[in-house]
Amino acid sequence: MVIVKEVGERRVIEAIRQELIFPRAPIPFGDDVSGVEIERNKVAVLKTDMLVGKTDIPHGMSFWQAGRKAVVMNVSDFAAKGVKPLAVLVSLGVPPSFLEKDVVQLARGLNVGAREYGAYILGGDTGEASDLVISCSLFGLGERRLIPLRSDARAGDVVAVTGFFGKSAAGLKLLSRGISASKSFSKVFLDAVLLPKARLKEGLALAKAKVVSGSIDSSDGLAWSLYEIAKASHVGFFIDNLPVAPEVSQFAKRNQLDPLELALYGGEEYELVLTIKPRFWKKALRIVNQVGGSLLRIGEVTEKTDMVLRWNGKTVAIEPKGWEHFKSRA
Amino acid sequence: MVIVKEVGERRVIEAIRQELIFPRAPIPFGDDVSGVEIERNKVAVLKTDMLVGKTDIPHGMSFWQAGRKAVVMNVSDFAAKGVKPLAVLVSLGVPPSFLEKDVVQLARGLNVGAREYGAYILGGDTGEASDLVISCSLFGLGERRLIPLRSDARAGDVVAVTGFFGKSAAGLKLLSRGISASKSFSKVFLDAVLLPKARLKEGLALAKAKVVSGSIDSSDGLAWSLYEIAKASHVGFFIDNLPVAPEVSQFAKRNQLDPLELALYGGEEYELVLTIKPRFWKKALRIVNQVGGSLLRIGEVTEKTDMVLRWNGKTVAIEPKGWEHFKSRA
């Protein structure tokens, strides 16, 4: 008898996938979002992702923050596909002993998360559950030819990200392990965990300009995101400029933590991981700067399907690990 | 400190509603489904509803049946609005001690539930939760002018339903209370609980013909559904032909149960509750017969906002009660 805890989330998803019959769809199963073609080149874009109190809401996160995050983590997937979210539906499972005022805070957070990115909460469902469960479903409209998939990265493409990594992992350490940091560092790390931002304006601008070949959000960690693109595109990566946040480097040094571990495998970060044809690189940089974002070149897509990191003059293998439900523990 | 168990699901939903900012939307908040206008008269129709192991999956229901039901209960809302579901997304919360083979059964049920009604499971999310949680989100396309709301019932309209009531309530009694019934009755009652059917072909045909003024599905019970239409349309009901299933009448008699209780307040039934202008009644009957369904006239919409039942020569008030999370217990 095999229990799900032993096999982990990804095998569970694969087991489920094998039971499903799929139609011809404009976006392949397993990409950040799903799509339904509604007319020539026009795609209804759908996404659902669930936040569960026990595993996904760290100690120290308020109900307002949890509600907001439940929306933002879904918006992040839309950002990776360059699609504007229009509507959000929410399934809310609430333990019966919950305070009504906490549900109100949660609803405020949901509303703010949607409004921050131009979407509205249109409806949903509420019921009783042992854990707090917040399942958000997003809807938007996209043009098929403008949606970057995970499967179109090609050897020679530049690999880029929209921000530095490791801050959320450091923040989770502050919350769960009692490790401390300076006031300004604490704020940076805790904001990354408690008030994540989706890179929607960056994703929308890049997709519209058609300068991105492959794209994914980094919610399961940078390493895992690279592996997902590698698997879908049949390529490898050579990373020579790992985007460890400067604050994370210092924090790791002082607390004898591995900065690679924090930046590569932490998860709960909502940057975009992108591959871009070299001839579009300057244009991509300009476009992201114009919307007030940043784009960091971190390496190159390779034909060889290895996952290699150059770090302090040494060559290190990037491991296929990241946040995985049933297996990971913060 | 007010806890949600004390106030019940409907007040929790109202508290949430007050925190949300709504756009101009083609379908009002609180109707069976939500809508986003995507072009003139074309509406993206969205619905999410969650099944939670502890409260919504009766003892005796298999995982295959639970997965199927999680889809069907959402399809039922689409049926009430006359919209064909195209795609389903699933957020699955699974206790870590669950068997992988049970998840596989669940996935099979999800797939069957979608395929039965012409839809496909396109994607979703899996995570760890204390309860089994199955949150399905449906997407479809509708024409605004063809979608019957809860708010357009008018005095003088015929009230009709697509089938008899009380079978699910009787089935739940068989499963939870150890009350027994004849083999053929047991099958009828258990099928109603374990293998519910959504009245999609009836709903689609009626909406297309524009013969329905008000419409809702009866998942929270017949009484509650009537109250919802009454509230949204500012009308009342005079019910003179309560559609108690003949099997339920006999079962109630033998077990000294109240047939009204079973038929009015049971919930977990997926018939459509409809209001129809008298001049369209014959056409409505013909249309539903053509698709192999049935339509039972149960009463009339009244200007007076009372809720009155004629039963065995007596006048009885229908109470505003039905299935309510946090409060109801099977």
C-alpha cells in the first residue's frame, strides 16, 4: 500500500494525469496555466492554486496576508504567461472554531490581492474544513501566439530572471527557526514571505513584445523552475551569474547557511524565469525597465541537457529539488 | 469573539461579500455562477465549489464517487444557468496518509464526471491538507441574454422542477442512521446520494429556447432554493404539488419520518427549480421531453412574498432552512 507522503506531490500529479482524457488544448497540461480556445487565436486562460493553512501559511503570517498571498501566487502564474487576470473565484474552507473577524481579514486580503493586479473577486464557495483552505481560481483572456510556454526555450537563448533570489527562504528561516537579522534585512526577508509581489507588469510587457521564448514563475524555487523548462524544452542550462540577493549573501555568511541552498531551492518566490533569444535581449531589458522592473541575465540555455552552475570559480551541479508538497518541510 | 460555527455559512458569506469590491458584472454576485463579459453579449461563465471529506462525503461513498460528485455538483450550477461546461480545473487537498490508489480512483471519478457532461479536466493543483478537499472550478461560454438568473421570477409564473425530491435525504439516512429499505428503494436512494446527475441537457434546452424566467439548482434543498429565488426576485411561492418521490413517501411512512422534511429540507439534490411564464409552459414541457427529461409543475409564483405549501388539504409554511455549512449535520 503506497501512501502519498512516500511518493510526493509530483508522482501524485503524474498518477492523476494518467487518468485524465485531454482535448487538443492551446496550452499543454502541466504548464503554469490552462487554456481553452474560444475563437481563432483567442484563449480563455485558467489557473487554480490552493493555499493550505498547515503547510502553506507560515507562523507569523496574518489572515489578511494569507488571503492576499492566495491570490498573488495565482497572479504570478498569469504573469509568467503574459496574461492579465480579470476575475478570481475563491473556495474557502474554514475550521468551525475560526473567528468571524479573521475571515473578514482574510476577505480583505483576497480583495486587495485581486485589486492590486486589476482583477476582481467575483464569487466562490465557503465550507467547513479542518484546515484553513484558500483555493483561488483565475480567469483571463490571452492571445495564443503571445503566450510564452515552458517548452520553447532553445540552445543559445539568454536565461534571465526578474529579481534576486533567496529572500523568501531567509524570511522563512527568520519565522520558523528563530534566526535573527538586522532590522533592514528582516524587513526585506519578511516582506518577501508575507507580502509577495507577482511580476505582472513585466510579464505582460514581455509577452506583448514577443521577446520571450520560454517562461515560468519560480514559486517552487529557482532550481525547480529551471528543471521544468529544461524538461519541457529538452534543453539544459549553464548558469554563471546566480542571482543571490546581496542581503541573502550576508545573512548566509553570518549564520553559516549555504547561500546556494537559499537561492536555488527555497521556493515561495514569485520571480519570472525567462529564456530570451540573444537578438531580443536589449529590447527585453528596455521593455522591463520601462515598466519599472529589472531583468538579470543569469546564464544560457544549452543543447546538452545538463544543469550546470559556475559559482566562485567552481562548477556545481544544480539538483532537481524544490518545494514539494507531502515531502518538503520548511 | 464570534466564531463561524455560531453564525453559519450564510453570514460568513455575507461578511466576506462586504469586503469585496465588485465590477459591473453580467451575472449578480450570489447567483449560481459568476460571469465576465468578454465581448458584446458573450460571457465567460465561472463557478467554483468545494467538496470536503469530513462534511460532504458521506460514509459509504467511494473515492471514485467523491471525485465524480465534485464535478457534477458544479455542472449542476451550469445546468441551472443553461451553460455548457467546457473545462474543469481541480484543486486537490490530500491527507499525507492517503493511499496513492485512492487518489487514482478519485482522479478517475473526476475525469468521468467531466466527460459525462462533455467537459475536460484541464489542470489543477495538488497539496497536503488534513481533510480530503476537492475544489472544482468550471469554465464555459454563454450568451448573456440566454442565461436565466434567480432574479427574474414574476408573479403568475409556473414553478417547476426537473424531478422528484427526497431521495438523497432518504439515502443519507440509509448511510448514516442504519435505517433500511427494500433492495429497489435502497438502490434509488443510494444512487441519488452516490451518483447524482446534473440536469444539464434540460437546462441547456430550456435556456436556448428562452422559456425560463428564474432558475436555480436545488443543491441546498428545495425549500432553500425557493427562498433564494424569492429573495432575488422579490416574490413569494404557493406550492400545491410538492414533488415528493413516491418511494420517499412509502419509506417515510414505514419509518415514521416526515416526508416534507425529506423533500423540502434535505439538500444534496441536483434538480433544477424553475419559474416559467404560463404562455411558455407547454413549450417548456415539450422541450424537456424532447431531451429525455421531465418537468413537474409544483406551484405558482405569487406577488405576496410568503412561502406557502398546500399539503393534504392543509396550508403549511415552508421554512427558510436547508443545508448550511458550519450548522447542518447529516
